[in-house]
Amino acid sequence: MSEQSKLRAFAGLTGGVCLSLSLMSGASAAESDVKVTPLGSHDGEFCALDRAMVFEDPNGTRILYDAGRTVAGPDDPRLGHIDVVLVSHMHGDHVGDRRIKETNSGTCAGPDFPIVTLPQSNTVDIAIKKRAKIVTGSEMPAFFATKLETAGGDPANSMLVRFGGDLNVGGVAITTVSADHSNGVSPSFLTGPLADHLKAAGVSASVGPPTGYVLTFSNGLVVYLSGDTGMTAEQKLVVNDHYGAELVVMNIGDTYTTGPKEAAYVINDLIEPKAVIASHANESATFGGALKQGTRTSLFRDLVKVPMHIPLSGRTIAFNGDGGCTEGCN
């Protein structure tokens, strides 16, 4: 565990969250692990449009990352309680312009998303029902505050965290980091004359740059969520040198994001974490839960020098404070 993660973990302790249960002598290793559960379109698989993951701190705080289209709304039985929703950027496959009705509909390569969630989004629907905080950076908080208020929620539940600062929510320290991608809001998320004008002009509304996230959990584990990004110098100077990320969730989809070869360079040479979870592969990467050969995901696994874990939907992976996998490793 890096010195930075120790300091941030201590800050979480002093943020008013009681961790006595996990720190009592005799507590098992599992009680102090961070649990990561992917919520994809097909049970036990890693599919083309899978984005969403739930992170559960040892103290019980649960964070949903990029709900996207593969969470069946706020009543999805896989969700449980959610305290925080993170959104890396405003593209429909991340914020959720439509969603599944239930898992295993359509194919892994082409899931069915029959329920349109516009103009609110799957993210806002979930946050309202779960009474969760939406934590974002850039200019996104004002956008989500308006959406929450329109849906009958509390706009104060849209919370800002800027680059270089952090926000402690439920004992987890959250900060945003740079991502090299686009972040336009489609006119379909908007209403009234502005939406019509933007659509007619073929442009999107601006809510500032996209973000990645660094999360420091109460057991000291530091996790980098890349969002959709290309390679950036900050992955070395900020994510590695300053925060000391031990676990990375890395996009590998190519064309629109970092490809598997570039992503492997980020992992091996820039961040050097203890483990990585592949994400945003834009392919049907598994069959029967086994990784298909010749896929971007299999190439990424072969290139990285640290354990790569496949985010099989509904299968929880647990990590200790040093980034070591302790359960559900694959």
C-alpha cells in the first residue's frame, strides 16, 4: 500500500465512518476486502456493451460506476442498495439512454435494450429510486442536478469533485482525473427549443471534459477507473506517481477508446498496478464464462504483466488493500 493510500485511508477513517467491525482483531480477510461486481447484459459473460460495475467498501458503502444500458433500471435485483453513482461521461452507453428489461435478452454480441430512458437516463432513474448521490466532475453536476430536480429528487444529491481535490462519501475518497475523450450531451437528453436547435445543427451540448476516477477505499485499496480514454501523461504522473493505484479498470475497446495494445502499455509502463480488470471491450469476449481466443480481451490478457480479471456479469471479484485478488479471481 502506498503512502498516499495510507493517508487517504486515514482520512476516510476520520470522515466519520465507523470501521470498528472490520478492524477488530480476529476479523477475516474477506471482511476487509473491496468487492467488485460487474452488471452486464448476460449472466456470467463479458459482453459487447457491458460497462456497469458495483464497488462495495468493507464498511458497506456501495458505488455504481457507469450504469449504462445493462442495468435493468432501479429495480434490477442485482443492484441492492446504492449510495453513490459515478458517471465518467455523457455518452449513451455510459449514462444510459436506454436499458435492458432483464438479463440474457438478445445475444452477448447484440443485447436487447427495449426500454428508452430519455430524456432522464438510466443513471438518474437509479439515483432517484435509490436516493443515491451522483458524483461527477467537470460541468456535469449542474446537468444532473437539474435532471434530479425535474424527476422529483433532491438536486443537492448531484455532487461535484474537481481534478486534484477529493470528496469523501461513506468512507470512500473520490477524485476525478483527466480522460482523453469526448463528452457531448446528445440533444435527445434535452427538451425544448435548445434540443431542437442542437439536433438541427448536428451538434451536442457541452458539459466540459470527460473524467476518470480514483477511489481510495477504507482498507487502503486505490482503484483507477479509466472511463473512456486514450493514453495520457497523467496516467503516469498522477494515477501512478501521486495516487499509487493498485487496481485499474481499463477500457480496451479500440477506435473510440484505448485499444488492447495501448491499454497494455498504460498498465505495464505507466501505472504499474497490482491487477487490472478489462472493461469496455466492445465485443462478445466470453462464451460460457471462458475467454474467447482472438478477441481484444484475450490479446490484452496476453500483453499485460499483471493479473487480468474478466468482468463476468454477476460474478463478484474481491481485492485486499494491496490490490491482491482474494475471491472470484479468473
